[in-house]
Amino acid sequence: MDDPRSRLGLSAIRIAAFIALLTSLLTLKAETASAGYITLAWTSPTDQPTGRVAAYDLRIGTQALSGTDTLSWWNAATRIDMSNKVPAVPGQAESILLGGLVMGVRYYAILRSADATQTWSSFSNIASFTPSLVTAAPVGDPAPALVLGAPRPTPTSGRTDVNLELPKAMSVDAGVFDAQGRLVRRLEEGFLAAGMHILHWDGRLDRGGDAASGVYWIRVAAGSINKRVKLVLAR
């Protein structure tokens, strides 16, 4: 029940998602993009006793929030680079365009703000959206990092699947590792197109035979991005 909505100094922010009308609002590249785009909008928080907002932290993911454990969702979600986003004066409308999203997939987003002393606000509301617009990609579009879903099922007695969403075509190295960090099965190695992919593991080892019961990690490396999710095998 880790939901610090009442413990932090800055007020919560409300965010909303809009399908971006790119053809009329943005300069477009010539090539066609297969990814979808969404504009997230909010109002800059008012000044608080802890000071004016100095930074934002935005996270998105494909897993719905379960119960009131917002902190667990937050820690597992993908962090969007907001380093170039300078908070506006209090009360002013703000927005960010998210590109490189997989069309037809439901995403969830939560935003937090901090003052100059790094005192963080409570979590915003959850903005839920499904990108559906196919158009040309805007110049400088801030595509999020890859999204690695939760294994299903887990625990598993053998086969498990994991969703992998790539914001652009990338070289991917994915594998299953045991609790000691040893590779037990290579799942993917090569160049994958942008969009949704599914990693499959049948519970077997690269050298043959079934993997023993225990804790494993599915790790994905793509460029400078590295992510992992835990999997429990129970035979």
C-alpha cells in the first residue's frame, strides 16, 4: 500500500491525453511512421511553501494500476526524458508530445513535480490512452524508451510470454538469466522493427533439457537501454 499521496509538499497534477493533430500543428518529416502519437497536457502547479516547481518526472507503462500500490507501478514504468522540459509559471497550460508509441496498445501515464530542493509532489491522476493516429513523424519527436511487459503467466510451469514494445527499429539482445546472472536461454538476437513483439520462453535451456524451478530474469538490451523483469518457474 505504498501510495504517498498525502506525505509530500507539492500538490498533485492532473494530466490528460489527446491524440495529436500532427498534420496541422507540427512540421513533419517526409517519411511515414508506423507509430502513434499522443499529447499529454496539464497545468503547471501553483507555488507551494516548499518552492516553485523546478522539474517533472513522467512515467508511462502498459500495465494498469492494481489497487492502491502506485509506487510499485511507478518503479516498474518507463521514465520519459523530461530534462529539456522547463516548468512554466504556475497556472500555465503545459504539454508534451509522446511519439514512438505502439498503435492499438493501451498506455497509462503518471506525472510528478519537484521543487529546487528535490521535494517531490504526490502522484498525479492516471491518464489512460490508446494511440491510433498514423501520420508522418514530427521533427525531434520524443519517443519513449522500450517498454518491457510483465511475464505471463508467472509463476509458470514452463512456457511464458513477455511483450516487448520498441519505439523504433533497434538491435535487440534478449535472454533468460538465472539468479546468479548466468544466461540460460537466448530469446532474441538481431534487428527488430518498431512496434509490438512477443518474447517466448518454453522453460528449456540453450544446451537442452528443462530449466530447474527457481527465480529467473528476462533481460533485454537495445542500444543503450537495458531492462529486466522477474520470472518464477515452478515445476
